[in-house]
Amino acid sequence: MKMETNRMDRNKYSSVSNMMVYKNLPYLSVLCLIGLIYIANVHFAEKNMQKSQKLIEELKELKSDYWTLRSGILYNSTEGQISKKVSDQEIYIRTEAPKKLIRKEN
């Protein structure tokens, strides 16, 4: 009985190769779907990598700006630089230590 069903299947198709293609059509469609998903995943991963690289470059740029500003602030906040800036206003830095006041109780 099994031989008869095979013969009937063969009669539907014009050649053996067509029969093989039509029988394996579900498998081929699954393979095509997996291929499309793979291609979409690769594009998504590449897009994420490009975003990541842009963010890394921006971070490097911001770090260099930060260090430049920080060093400038530290340099400008030194005692010598402050004294130069306020010398026009006749404010000078004391050269002697402040005196301590002691309160004596009776």
C-alpha cells in the first residue's frame, strides 16, 4: 500500500526534482525565515556598534574638556593667581599668621 501512495505522489509532479522541491518547501521556507532573521540581527548589531563608537568618541571628547577645565580652575585658584587678580582692588594676602585671642575669666 505504501508503494501505491508514492506512485500517486509521483504522478502529481512533472519530475522527481519538482517533487523533492515541493515536499521540502516547508523546510526551505523555515530556512529562508531564519536567514532573514539572521540578516536583520546583523544589521541591528552593526547599528548598535556604530552608536556605541560614537558615544565612546563623545565621552573621550568630554573627558578631555573636563580635564582642561579642571586644570584651569585649579591653576586659577592658586594663591599667586588670586593675589594677582585682586591686587587692583588693593586686597593683599597677609604675610603673618593671624593672632589668637584668648578670653580670660576671673
